[in-house]
Amino acid sequence: MVDIPVTTPGEGPDDPFAVHRSATAVLDGHGTIVGWSRQAQELLGYRSDEVMGRPARDFLVHPQDEERVMGELAACVESEGCYFGIVPVRRRDGERVDLGCRVRVVARPDGPEWFVVGAPAEQVMQWETDRSVLDGMFRRCPIGLVVHDPELKFLRVNRAIARFGEIPPEAFPGLSLGDFLMEPETDRVETQLRRVLATGEPTIFIEQRGRLQNDPGQERVVSISAFRMEDPAGRVLGVTETVEDVTERYRARKRLALVNEAGARIGTTLDVAETARELAAVAVPDLADCVSVDLLEPVPRGGETSKDSSGALSRAAVLSVSAEASDLMYPVGHVMRFPSDAPQALCMAEQHPVLEAVLRVSPGWSSLDPDKVERVRDLGVHSLIAVPLMARGLVLGVVSLWRWRRPEPFEEDDLTLAEELAARAAVCIDNARRYTQQHEAALALQRSLLPGGVPEHPAVEVAHRYLPADATAGVGGDWFDVIPLSGLRIALVVGDVVGHGIHAAATMGRLRTAVHTLAYLDLPPDEVLSHLDDLVDRLAAEQEPNREPVPQVVGATCLYAVYDPVSRRCSFARAGHPPPAVASADGSVWLPDSPVGPPLGLGSLPFESAELELPEGSVLALYTDGLIRAQHRDLDEGLARLRTALSDPSRPVEAICAAVENALPPDRSHDDAALLVARTRGLPSHQVATWQLPAEPTAAARARALTATQLTEWGLGEIGFTTELIVSELVTNAYRYGGGPVVLRLIRDSHLICEVSDTSSTSPHLRRARTTDEGGRGLFLVAQLTERWGTRYVRDGKTIWTEQPLVSAPEVGGLGEALLSAEW
């Protein structure tokens, strides 16, 4: 027996043909066994003394396979000098065993011998499979494989890595990462690999962005997995990493994420400018280094655009990764026109995006502002995408995307992404534009319905606020009014129509018009609200046959107050409305205890008036409930805030309004609020003269004498004749048709007011007098000599009043038959 060594330097630990593990035998040139190892005895059961000197084919090869196996083995050895394959062998117990065998011819002086190494076929096949996989990883695998030593020098790379760096695989050993990657990517990768070497914890699918030394202009994204290599004794041999180029997958994922982000970030408001800024913020820096959004001039104002897209554009947004580039761009609000051959003009005209991958060869781009173009070139801008903003078939503007910091130019996939972002933004911009258009129309309607300003009046000093609950909507049903009345009186009105929007504003306008009409009739506050209630009932009846979903006018409230500066008394009535607040000169604030009627439109209970005396300098605050109500606070807290804001009535009324506005609860309910603040004034007694005249024929003469004396005292003698004529006609008619005592009152302010009161409720009216009539011309004469005249009714009679401007009286001579007549 010849013993074969059991170990061979360099054998792998799992090699089934390792000498210390495999079965070995030696055959002479005639096929006789001349060597038999201990492992062969353990594998096949034959002792060495049983096999030595015997032909192998007599007992090792199964008779059924003898001729085939020996023939293949002999032919292969003779032609190639070696053999490798699966050989069926018979064990000592007769069982057939498949062995993987390697056979080599060994030259001897006395003739050749065959050295045979065998192992179980399943171990050999597994070993060969592992070797084939390892070989495939380095030769054919598309995923990069790098083996580093403990110093992170390259030991071996596969062909995929070699293709990355355009370096032959055999040139890599001894190189470092710095010879392959650009900074700072080298530091990041080395840090990661050193962590694996130090801890032994592998990394799996870590994405790294970087650039190669041979292609610094192209950014790549790779997925890296790494593990530490150790020998059987646990000594660290280095680290192996797999490197997969996932650049396209990474970009596709980023594009998809950007589209999803655009859906969430673009169009969060119905504001054209904000939507344009959102578009720029989404695209920078993930897609472009700079973005500008330019809209056709009508768009930001909510105007319509035409199919002709050659109009002027206004810059709506611009955003850049650096301040230097922002300084080169036209600012927001700048109005421009792109030359017809510029990419932006072309994309708008053709309604198709334009990609200028290499901007320096674009002839149209250089037609822009030459100075700016030269500075942009110096900055390094090299690529441009221009995409039209289109919605409903109309061009709204253009978005321009620029690159200079990122060295790679825009490509077709970037163009597709830019189109998607522009399409989403265009729909949002168009929605915002249409909302702006409707919003401006609604605001214009409301502005036309609300008083543009309050008139100057000797009775009160007034300030006001209108506070929409939703600043974006801005349209509601709250209103206020200041209406001058006869006798220097003034009406103060605050109302609230339930709801928001166009319908509430339109209803508010109808109610406000009705209040003006009723106020000019000089009706008391309770009667004004009664007529207003009837109007709301009629409006509701008009809407019932209408099948369109128009909100019903139910629940409107109103507070109507009349202040008289002569008596310093204020009468008011309210229909479901909060009471007024009164601030006295001493700083006390109180709410008058007054009856409250039902809201307008319910028609269930009558309205009642209340009256209070207001010393001069008192502050009267009228408001809607939106001023004092809050979502999470009770009404008393809102009233307390109002009292505090009104506690210093000495301030100007504008300052009081501002104090009330600042005192509003931050979480007040979603309701509009109207506020009307009036500081009362009293008319000095020397500006008023009052006389009670007996109902007798001499009343007119007495009235003329009193009037002449008073006008002389006031220094108004130049209008004495005209005024005496007016007073004479009014007192005469009151005596003839009114009955009872007659009261004459003169009030001097910017006008001279004459008032004649009697106990009759008969209404005077003008008529045309015939030439044969002996009378009936008095009231028409009064109408010709005054600026205004009218009648107001009180519970115990009526008052006829006139107003004359304090200028020279018109001549009355020669009116003759041209005057129309009047009668009672």
C-alpha cells in the first residue's frame, strides 16, 4: 500500500477533492490498484489488503457499466491526459455509489500510472456549482463585485466594475477608491466600508450618489451591499461589496415622488401668485436649478385669455438655488415680451414644450436681453426646458426651467416630468384665475351694495368696519348704513342676512335699498322694521316657485336707530338683533334694556321702539353678532371684550373702531361682522327757535313776524322774504286743514330748516292748478323756493319741513301762471 498525503497547501476548506477529505487511489498502466488511501477504505469499505494488486474493473466497476465507463475513461485519458466525471462505483456491500472522479496520468520510469481522486457525487456537484457561481460573478454578472483588502485597496473586481471605470479588470489590483471615484463620494464610500470592517455588520442596498473619474459630468446612483471577509480562524481578510447601477431606477422613483409631491403642494390655495410660487418650489432643486413662471397679463387679475398667446407676460414667480442666479432673472411683477424665436415664445405659439439640451447652440435663446444672456452664460447655464401652461385649451403662460449647477443636461424624461408638473399647475392656476374673477365680481357687487363712505353730519361723528369672516371669500350679508333725515336727525342702521356669498350679498342689497326708502318716508323705527318684515315675506314668496337652489331669506336681523341732535334723544327698534352698546363720557358702558322683535321674515310678533337720552359726547356702537360670538367662548365673554374696547369714549371714533377690532376673539365664529360707532353731538340751543301758535287767522302773520326777527338775530336777513313766504304758506295750510295748535320751529345749520307741525295726519300733495283757480299754488311755490321739502308723521300729527341753503334767496316775482298749484 502506498499512503497518499492527506493535506495539500492551498486547498479550500470545502473542496471535496482536498487530499485530507477525498478518496484516492493509484492504478498502474494495466488498471491494477497499486495505491489505496484510508479515505477510500472509509468511503467504499474495502481494506487496502483487499484491493492491492487487483484490477479495479474486477470489483470497483459494476458489470453493467464496465464497458461504457472504462471506455470513456480510457479514451479521455489517452487524448487529454486527464479525466473528470461521474463514475458509478460498487461498494464492498454491493451497493452502487456515484463518485465524482478526477484522473490524471503520472509518468513513472517503469510506465505511466493513473492518479485517481474521488468524492461523493453530490459534494462534487455542489462544489462545482459554487465554483461556477463564483466564476460567473466575476465574469458574467451584470452587478458589480469588488473585493478590497483591509486597507481598502482593490484586490479583484468583476467585469461589470471594469465597464464602469473603463479600466481592464487586471489593472484594478492595488488601486484605491480615489482612483475610481470623484470627491466627496470617495470619503462617503470609504467611511461606509470601514464601518463594515470594524463592526462586521453588513450593509444592504445602501444608495450612493457619485461621479466617476472618467465621466465627471454624469451623476450615477448605485446600490451598495458590503460584508466583511474572514478566514476559518476569524482573521479579517478584507471587505467585499456589490455595486448595482440604479441611476435610471432612482431617477424614475424621484420623478414619481416629485409628481406625487406636486399633487400635494401645488394648488393649496385659490391664489394665482401663490400657485405659481408652489410650482417653482416643487421643481427647484429636484428637477431644475432655477424656475421662472410667466403668466399672460390678464391671468393674475382673473381675466380671460385668448387663443392668441403673443401678448405681454407678467412674471408671477422665480426661484433659484443661488442668489446670484436670482439677481440675473427678471423680478416678480416684471412685464415682458419674449422674441418670436425664443424658446418660450415658440412653445406658447406651438402649444408644445421645447427642450434645449445644449443651450449654447440655441439660436432663439440668444435673442433675449443681450446683457443678461451674457451674464447667464458666464454663470454656466447650459440647458433649458420651456413648457406652456395650458388649461381648457387656452395658454395661460409659460414655465422655464434652467440648469447650471447640475452638469447633466435635461433629457426627454425630464421634459415629460416638466410637462406633468406644468399640466397640474395650469389647472390649479386656471381654477385660481376663475375664482379670482368670480371673487372680484362678488366683491364688486358687495362694494356697490355697501356704502362707500358715511356722510359728514352735524348730529354724529361716525366710523365703521366691515370684517368678513373668511378673508378669501369676503362676501357676506352684513351691512351698515348712515342715513340723514329731516330736522338734522340721522338714522343709524346695522343688519345681518344669514349666510355668505352672492345670494346673501344680493339680499342684503335689497334690504338696504328698502331701508333707505323707508327712512326717507320719515317712519319711526318700529314701522320701518314692520315694512321690512313684510318685504322679506314677499321675497320668500317669490323664491318658493323657483326650483333653483336659492337660499331662503329667513333669519335676517336688523337694528334701526334714529338720533335727534336737538332733543339729544335716540329711538331704536330691533328685529332679532343684539342691542346697541352705549359708552358714557365717564367711561361706563351699558346695553339698553329694550324689547327685541323676531328676526325678519318670521312675521309672528310686532316690533316695539325704545327711546333713550344720550348726553353730548356719548358713543353709540351698533354691531352684528359676528363681532361678539366665538366658537369656543360664550356670548358674555364677547360682550365683555366689547365693553372693554369701548371703555375710553374720549378717543377718536376711528381709534375706538380699531380697539374693538383688535379685541375680537381669535376663534370667533365663521360669521361676518359689521361695526358702526357714532359719537353724538347736540345742537346748541341758540341754533333752534320754537313757537307754538294758536289756530286762528292771525297765525300766519304772527309766524312771519317771529321768523323775520329770528333771521335778523341770526344774520340771515337776506333770505328773510323767501323764508317768510314759506312759513306763511305752511302755517296758513296748517291752520286751515290741520286744526289744533300749530308749532313752528326754525333750525340753523348749514341749511335753514323750517318745520310746521299740527295735529292732523292729512297728507299734502301737489296738483296742477287751472288758470281760473283762486288758490292752490302755495305748496308749489314752497317747492320752488326750497332745496328739499317733505312730511313726517308722529303719533299725534305730522310735520311739514323745508330746507334752504344759506345763500341768496331766489327771486319770486314773475312766477305768475307758470307755477303749478297745490292743495291739501
